[in-house]
Amino acid sequence: MTRTWLITGASRGLGRALAQAVLGAGDRLVATARDPRALQDLVEAHGDAVRLAALDVSDPVAAERAVALAVSAFGRLDVVVNNAGYGDVGPVEDTSLDDFRRQIETNLFGTIIVTKAVIPPMREQRSGHVIQLSSVGGRIGAPGRAPYSAAKWGVEGFSESLALEMALVGVKVTIVEPGGFRTDFAGASTTLSAGRAEYDAVVGATARRQAAYDGTQPGDPARAAQAILAVAAMDEPPLRIALGSDAVAVIRDTDTRRLAELERWRDLSVSTDFPAQ
């Protein structure tokens, strides 16, 4: 069956790789970006199978227009991928509140805004799949990325709640947690600030590591796109899926430590219950 997709942030990175994979698979696509001129080559290559929409994900009116375009052009909307996002590096102390708000507005509220826009048509057709691009930073507190992790942890909690509701109307939800991929996320899309000396062991180390990491990440965006296509084709997709060997290793190790900590402090934790009668 030919499906209709809507992908945010489709002009570069994983969004771009996924847009190309979707069209290569014979599906239809509404590709969005703040400046859709960067997507014109998709129209030239795939013609009527693709529509372009200008979308700043923090704009609810623009999100509703993009969804309406998908429904009017293709008759339905089957898969939405909330991919747009970015994350800068810097210490909490030196990151302005405006910078916190901008990152949370894009990464968390942008996801909420687009998701709310797609719910009505998916509810009415009683089918659909909402795919949320989170991150390893949505499962661990990413060093030097407090605003990004705050937003992505919010995406994870929002999406867990969403999944419980949407299951009642036949709509699936999947949270995708990529590790390091060879996109410009670690390069031009990111502002790196080592910060003051007191935080160098964490923030400075992250900034240096990311600068050296760019272009050598283990993840292949084209393979990530194929993995997302596979998830979208599943009758019973996972609520969460990590992408990349580094993501699997970090999440596994982190969850193991969390369980150990939970058990270590179990007696103190349960001591807060009323005494058994």
C-alpha cells in the first residue's frame, strides 16, 4: 500500500535521508523545512509524489497548513516524523534562558505542535503512525547539552502518554533514539561552547569530542532511514527503538546502572509508605 508521509526538518541530516528513502520506496511525501527551496530537487526528481511546505515547527498555524496540504493532496496522512531539532553545547550556568527556551521550543514544543496537528485526521481515519525523533540524550543527561536533554526527555514522556491515548483510535507511536550519525548535527547545526574552566571535564570535553567526532560517527543516515521505513511498516512497532551500536551500548549501560541504583536505595524508598496494618 502506498503511504503518505509528513517529515519535518527534511532539508538535511536524517530528515533528508528519510525523505529520499520514502520517495525511493514509492510512497508520497509532504517534505517540510523552514525554507522549502532547499527541497526543490525532490520535486524535480519525484514530481507529483512530493509536496513542499514551509514549516517552522514552533508555528501551530503553519503546522496545520502542512497537515491540510497532505490530506488535500493525497487524501490521507499515514506517517508523521517529527525530526526537526537541534542541540547546542555549553554549561548550564552560561546558557541564557533565551537559549534554553529556543531549544525547548523547537525540540519539545515543535514536536507537540505538529503532533497535535496530525491527531484529528489520524483519529478520523482510525489509523496512522507518529514517529518521534528523540535521541540517546532523551534517555541520559547528555553532557553539556542540558537544554537539549531537557527537551528530548520531555518528548519521551509526552510520547509515552500519547501512545496510550492513540492506541484507542488505532494510531501507533514510536520514539526513535539515534546515536551518532554522519549528518551536520555535530557540525554546522551545532554551536559549541567549552565554557568556563570549572566545567571543562564535562562541557569542554564534550565540545572537543564533538568537534573531533564530526564526520567519523558510526551511524549511516541512509541505513537509519531504512530502519525507520521498516518500523513504519510493522503491524506492532516498538514504542522505543535505539539506532546505532553506540546508542544500544550507552542505553543498555545506563539502564543497568539505574536498576542497580534503584535496588541499592530500595529500603529507603519504600520506607515512605504508611506502615502495614
